[in-house]
Amino acid sequence: MVFPDPLLNIKGSALFMTFIRQHFLFIMKESCNRKIYEIENEVTMPTVFTHPVVPIAIGAGFGKKIIAYPLLMAGIFASVLPDLDVVAFKMGIPYAAAFGHRGFSHSLMLAFLFALVCSAGFRYFKIPLLPSFLFLFVSGASHGLLDTLTNGGLGIALLWPFSDERYFAPVQVIQVSPINPARFFSKRAVNVLLSEGRWVWLPCFILFLSLLLLRWGNRLRKD
């Protein structure tokens, strides 16, 4: 009777365990890489249709005597400007970097600087400096603040350059929208739009009505 060599059994077991460990590590690595890819290509913002709703609601509520048409257009541009940072993906800049998506471009500082520069320029149109600044700052800052309410991607670098930390709001109620336009036209888009309608469009409509009623009330008192 031939007995198996215990040493061979030990070597065989060791080789088998090494194979299992390497295979497991490979699977974990692929899973992590896939997760990173999904995050970087994930829906990471409200749709391009929703961010301008904030300046439009404010502008329509106050009326053209306070928010003139050129100022309204600048506010709409300020509300979508931060998402131009998606070019960072094409440039190989990591998502989590300060200059990556949802980084410095979504900060309150950039909204402040944009509002300061543009409001100074609007004095040429005889538009008062303070209302111009406040409208443009709110329009620009609303982008990052709305993004903190989304339920996907990384947080928002609101306090850049003082901090690179990414922030989310205590509650994330807005369904995020795909960066890739091809992915937007899908069944998920319906949920995204319904979410934005509930948490962005409806509050902005209420804001518009409130400002409109306030403006009408002031006009009646003057008459």
C-alpha cells in the first residue's frame, strides 16, 4: 500500500490557497475599478434643465425692473457654469481632486468672484451694484448647494480654497442625473425629473409666486 507524501499534500494545499487568494484579490481589484468608473460616470448633478430654474424664478418674481434681461441671462449662465468642470474627466484629473468634478468650480468662492466681477461690469447697463451682486451670487451658489442634496457621486467642495473637503447636505433627496447624455434618455430619467420637480421646480415655483405677490402688493400700496 502506497501512502501519499504529507509534504506533497502541504505543498498542494499551499498552491491552492495561493491561487484562491490571488483570484480573490483580482476580483476585488476589478470590483473597485468598476466602482470608481461608475462613480466618475455616475449621475452627479441635477439635470442641465434644473439649475437655471433658480435664477429664472427669482428674476421672474422680482420683475425686469430689478432683474433686467442681461442680468437674468448672466444669472442663468452662473447657475450652469460649475458643471463645465466635467472636462476634468477628459483631462485625466481625478474626480476627488480640487480641480476635479464638483471641486473648486462648485465652491462658494467661485460664485462670489463671478458675481463680483460681473456685477461690476453691469454698472455699464446702469444696473445697481448690490442687487446685481446678490442675484448673481445666489444664482451661482445655488448650483453647489443643490448638488449637496443629490444622492450620488462625491460631495461638493463648498469651502474651497479654505478646505478641499467634500460636503453633502444632511439629507440627499434629489436623484442625480447622468453626465452622459445617452444615459439620460432612459427609464431612470423619469425618476430623475420627478425628483427634481418635487424638490427643485416646485419650491422655485412657490418662491416665484411669493415674490410676485409681494411685488403686486407693493404696487397696490403705492397706488
